[in-house]
Amino acid sequence: MAVAQGSCPSCGAPIEFGLGSSLAKVCEFCRATVVRSDRGLENLGKVADLAMTPSLIAIGDEGTLGGRPFQVLGRVQLDHGKGPWDEYYVAFDYGQAWGWLAYAQGHWYVTQPVHGIGIPPYQSLRPELDVDLGPAGRFRVAEVKSGTIVSGEGELPGGFPPGFTRYYADCYGLNNAFATLDYGDNRGAYTVFTGWVFDEPQMVVTQVGPRTANKVKSAQIKCPSCGGDIPKLSGDRAERVGCPYCGAISDIALQQVVAQQERAMQMPDIPIGSHGVFDGAEYVCIAYMRRSSDFEGERYTWEEYLLWSQPVGFRWLVKDPETGWSWVTPVNLAELDLSSMPRGASWGGRHFTQRNQNMARVDYCLGEVYWKCEIGETTHVSDFVNGGDVLSREEGDGEARWSYSAPMSWAVIAQAFGLPVAGGGGQGFAAGSGGGGAAAGCGGSAMLIIIILIVLLICMLGACGSCLGDGSGSSGSSGGTYRGGSGVYSGGK
């Protein structure tokens, strides 16, 4: 039952509002943004056509989130210069409350407005700043950005004229808590939204409403460069794809080539499309990347494999020629103790000491990735170690992400994917790196001999230095190369 109705001031078509909190609606006939007020219905101007963004829900859909009923009423498309993303306006509890749903980086985010909470000025925000949101608790800023509202459809809680720029900060709290500080046009008014991050299986959706008119359901992604059909491995969850036939990187929603690179010259150690089981969850390998970093005048390269599982989300396997294979999981930055930064950080009751920091560069990409990947994009990376485990921090373009890496042998990975243990995945490592190849075992004794010789040499030099009366010593570097990174940088929503 409509709570308000009338005629579109632009084309005269009927306009109905189904929720009391809805103050605007995009006319489905002429695409004008119609706002209701005490003066009646007003036209704010027409919005652009919707981009064919990957989406898992649509206007009219109904469902439950953790058993709580909701209905999708509208969506907005925003862009901060690298392509659009969607946020969905939903009614909860049969119209008793409202909020937003969004999908990014393999997780769903739900928020609702809260009132009476003071927040810092937008200009004072930075990644990893702690913010006290009163009764909602303490949150840590992960992303500070702005986005332009380029399109929309259905009902909306406010009127956004075409080209409206929204300033915001996304924050994380303990126990999967999440918050968005929405500064609007950054002229003083703001709204705080709080909620949580949840995994996809917690949401049950019934497809009731029609899908976007221009959206074509397909099991393939057609490369706009060569026309090749690329298998769609993660459903409608990817942002960009690297074509295995011609190498072009394309924006999936815009169907535009954003970069050219060489075609795949050889099969990655884990073929894209391979299925493997880890800790009881089935994953599919959906992407392969090469990244690199300069260290003391030399270029070091490593490989990253993006895995996706519907119950879990995204994970990474990293192959580093210096340290072998590692399994990478994202870390909630609200759980970190950063009081000893930049020298170290603590997480899970363990302290990690900084080993190195550098700039990491994307050199090559095949398959589907969940962010607006670009060849040549760089992020500032810091690695913190505790034994063989690593905490990695990546910062770039107004956001910071953390991840945890634990060593994993190639034998375990090969068994999970049904690949030969003697294959390429176990080769090409520095001696003693633990990569799982036969060569690593042969090199262990040789490395031990080298270490003993170095210790003896240091002792001899120390004795000689005592004779000369020079006890100052030397300040050595931290040692080690950059270790194949977190693989979690998203470059935005």
C-alpha cells in the first residue's frame, strides 16, 4: 500500500512511495529523480542510465537476513573515478525500519541510520584512526573517500541531484561490526550508519522483482577486446577480468578495455577454474596475478592466486620465490593493537615485528578480481613477522587493509587441487624456503654449511676488532626481500 502517490513532474507517469522513509523515487519511465515534500512532488533532474554492474539482488526482491525479513526498494550507483558500484536501499521488518545493503570484497555489509552521535570532521580522518561512536562502540577507519552518485532506480531515502558527490568513511569494529560516516556533500550535515559485515549464506533471497533491463544473465564474460568467452567463475561478484586469450583487462560492468597486456604465455601452477578443498570449504581459483617490488636496487617478483568460496568469500595463495607458498586471510583492523607502530603490531595475542616496507606493483593479471584492478597500480606495503607467520599492511588511495599469511606446503596445495606434487608449483624456490619441491630438501644441508661458515667468519672478525679496540659494531639492514604481500588490496568498493 502506497504511503504517498502522485504524477511525475517530468512525464506525468504515476509515482508511488511504498515506505514512509522514502523521500525520492527515480521515475521508471523518464528517469527523473522525483522528490516529495510538503509542496508536492518536485523534479531534481534526470539520472544517467544504469551501468550493467554485477549484482546479486534487485529491486523487488524479498528475503531474510539472519531471520529478519527485508525487501529491496531501490539502489544508487556511485563512482569515484574507476567504475561504478551499487548500494541497495531496503525496508526491514515489513516497513518498520530501513537501511542499506552493499556487496564488496567478498562480503555483504548492512547498515541502518543512528542518531545523536557526534563524529570528527571529514578533513581530520585518516585510515586506522580510532573513532568513538558512543553506544555503538569504538571503530577504526579503513577507508576515507568520496563518490559521485551517477544513477539510481526505485525509491530512495533522500533526493540526490545528478552529479551529487558524497563524502564518507568506512569503519570496522570488533565482532564484525561496521559503520559508515556519511558526510553528504561535506557542508556540515552528516549521518551515521552502523551495522555489521556478514557472509553470504546468512542471507536468503527470493527473486521477486524484475532484473535490470540491460542485465544479461550468462555463464560467460565476453571480452570486449577479442570477443572471447571467459567462464564466469565467481557469479556476479567480480569487478574486472583479465582475458586469457588476448591479455586485455576489462571492466565487467562497463564492458570496456582498461589495459592491454600480453596474452597468457604459460599455464599458472594452479590453473584458473581449478577447484580445491581447504578446511572443509570448496574454493575455485578465479585469478592469477604477478606483482613486484624494488628492494635495494633489485626487482623481486612473486605470484598471487585468488580463490573464491561462496560460504567463506575470497582468499589468496601466494608463491614467493624466497619464502615458498603461504595462505592469506583478511584481518579485521579493529582487532589489531597498533600502539607500537610503525615498528610492530599485535594481533591474536602475538606480537609481530616489522621486517620491511616497500611499494608493491601489479604487473600482470588473468581471470576475475573483485576490485578495479589496474596494471601498474601500486600500494605501500609493510610486513611484520613472528616466526614464519606474517602480518601485512597495504595502503593506497585512501584506504588501509591488513592480512595474515601462514606457510603452506606445495604438497598440501597440490593435493587439494588434484595437481602433481612434482609440478611447477614445487619448483623455483630459494634453497630451504619450504616450497615443497625436491630441490629445497637437497639445498638444506648446503645452506647449513654456509651458515656455519658465516658464523665462524663473524667470530674471527669480532676477535680482530677487539685487538684494534673498535667496539662500535655496525648497523645492518633488516634483511630479506619483500614477501609476496597480502593480496587483499581492493582499490575501492
